[in-house]
Amino acid sequence: MKRVVRMLLAMVTLKRSLGTAALGLGLMTMTATAQDMMRHVDLSSPDMVSAEMTREEIEAALAAATIATPADFTGKRLSGLDLSGLNLSGAIFRAARLNRTKLAGTKLDGAVLDQAWLLEANLSGASLKGANLFASQMARARLDGADLSGARVAADLTGASLVGASIAGANLGADMRNQSMGLMRAVLKSANLERLNARGADLSRVDLEFASLKGADLTGASLKRAQLGGADLTGVTVIGTDFDGADLASAKLIAPIGLDQAKNLDKAKNRDRLIKE
């Protein structure tokens, strides 16, 4: 686990110090590891299930923090704690372990959660407006009713629940200007995204295979080259939604709202395999 964390932190340091041009092929392997670390980590190890701080100690760190020096929990083991309702806005949780941590109703606006582990964490009703979640591991996390509007999310959210959540104006897509970093984007495979507010969100190249988006609002969202195979889009609002290059193989597009105002649906892949009734 420590080797993986050191590698991820080294990746960020290299990016900052050397710049995009100097990273090249070396980082492509490292970023592939960043979104596929699960197989290399013992999820039952103390590193992944224990906490080295108490809620009271975290509250003390928050009280001592300032705008110039925010609370920094980089690399800390905080799994299993109950941090519900705390104001953690602007705090740094880079590469921290928060597996199965209770963060319901927590304020994490502008927080840095890059490379953080939040497996099965409970963030129901949490506010993560403008937060950064780059290469974060959030499989099966609960974010029902959470607000991630304006956030940058390139996290693995496989099997996560975001029922009634908001990602309005959020960027979940791949950064195609920086190919040296590989295809880092949000993964929402088999996620529950029912009634999701994704108005104006960038979902380009996002993996949404077998996700349920029943009743979701995709007004003005970009689904360019998104993977929607097997996804359930029943009752979605697609006014101004861009489907350019999106893969719709076996996706359910039943009773959509505003389909006549969707963009580039004719340029989507596997339209002939759509399930429309």
C-alpha cells in the first residue's frame, strides 16, 4: 500500500515540477495504476481499515487551520471514523484512507481528495462543490443527495450510488489536452444515478456502462464518446445533450424528454442497438 501511495504522490510531484511535455510515456503506466490499484492492494490490511486519528483530533486540526494553511490529512489513515456533519471545506485529503468512513452531511467544498481511498464511504447529503477527486477510489460509495456541482471528478465510482445527487457543471470527462496522463476520467460503471442532476456536466468519455440514469437531467451535458452500453436512460431529459460518438449499444432510451433537441444523436455509435421500448 505504501509503495502505491508513494508512486501516486511521485506522479503528482513530477507533473508539477516537469510539466506535461516531460512526462511522456512513463506516466501512462503510473496513471493506469492510479485507476486500477485495487488488484495491487490488500483491502483487509490495517492500512486500509484502521484510523490513526480520532474525530476529536480532526476537529482540533480543523480549528487550527487557516485559509493560508488548510488542514492537511495527506496520507492519513481515517477509515471507519464517523465524521458526519463536520465542515471539512478546503481540507487536504490527498492519498488519505477513508474507507467506510461516515461523511454524511459533511461539507467538503473545495476539498482536495486526489488519490484518496473512499471505498464504501457514506457521503450521503455531503457538499463537495468545487472539490477535486483525481484518481480517487470510490467504489460502492454512497453519495445520495450529495452536491458535487462544479467539482473535478476523475474517480472510480464503480457501483456507487448517487441517487438525487447533483453534478451540475462538474467535469468528469477526460482531459484530452494532456494525453501524457493517459485516459483519466470518471468511471461510473453499474452506478445508481437515478434522478441525477447533471445539467451542463462534462461526461465526455466517461464510463457509464450498465449505470441506471432513470429520470436523470442531462440538459446541456456532454456525453461525447461516453460509454453507455447497457445503461438505463429511461425518462432522462436530454435537451441540448451532446451524444457525439457516444456508444449506445443495448442502452435503454425509453420515454426520453426533449429527444428532438438532443445534439449529434445521429453521430452516436450503435444507435441501431438502442432499446426504445
